[in-house]
Amino acid sequence: MKSIFKHLGITLFAVAIIVGCSTNPAESEEHKAMMAEHEKMEAEHKKMEAEHAKMEQMHQKMMAAHSAVSDPTVDSLHNLIEAQHEAMVKKHATLMQQHHDIIANHHAIIEKHASGTVDAATLAADHAKMKQEHETMMQEHQQMDKEHEQMNSDHQKMMEEHQNETGDSE
């Protein structure tokens, strides 16, 4: 992941040099504003990846804690909830990979823009597409956050139920 952001920095620097030395649509104020927006998107995606990694770690801790106190033959409802949580974590990992791929594609678009071979209409269309993809990524991450909150809530309920049934503490 660090290499993507390193490449982004290099790419943005190269874009700045190329844009400064040529006359192409990438010199426009609109493109500069889009690049600033893209930098924000990159930072948000980096934050999303870190949050997702935390979510995966928390899920593993929840699974371990529940396994330590649960009897799979008795806790069929809890097993069902755990299976749902596993499915969520896998879905989240897939989404994060898709987000990573989108970001990589955005880098290719930025490099194409910097080449000076892209007309203003293509530049505008690419910007609109990148913005839409970013908005979709943010919505998906918000959904992942909600699902993670649900996983935490479910875990707390399962542990409380176990404690009530056995009188044990977590």
C-alpha cells in the first residue's frame, strides 16, 4: 500500500512538472481542483484501509473470545451469527480490494491526463467517473462501518448471554 502512495506522490510531482511545461487541458483550474480532490480521496482511502484492518483484527478477537466460552453443539444461534460475521468480513475484504484497484486505475488516468494527449471533454468525463467511483467507495465504507458496529453489538450480546447462562465473566 505504501508503494501506491509513493507512486501517487511521484505521479503528482510529475503531473505538476508536465502541466507546468506544456499546454494541455490538465493545466486548467478544473483539473487542478480535481487533483486536489483526488489527493483527499487517496487520504480517505488510506484511512478506510486502516479502519478495515482494525475491523478484521477486532473480528478475530471476537471469534477467539466467543470460541473460548462457547459450545458449538449448544450455541447454534451464535454459530449462525458468527457465520454471518465471517461473510461480512470476506465481503469487506473484497470491497477493499476493489477500492484498491479503482485507486490504481485512477493513477493510470492521472498519468494519461498529464501526457497532454487528452482533450478537455475526456478530461471532464474522467473526472466525473473518478468522483462517482470515490462517492461509491465512501458509501460502501459507511456500510462496512455499520456492519462492523452490528458485529460488535452481536458479540457483546453473545458474551452477555453466555455470562448470564454460566455466571462466568468475560
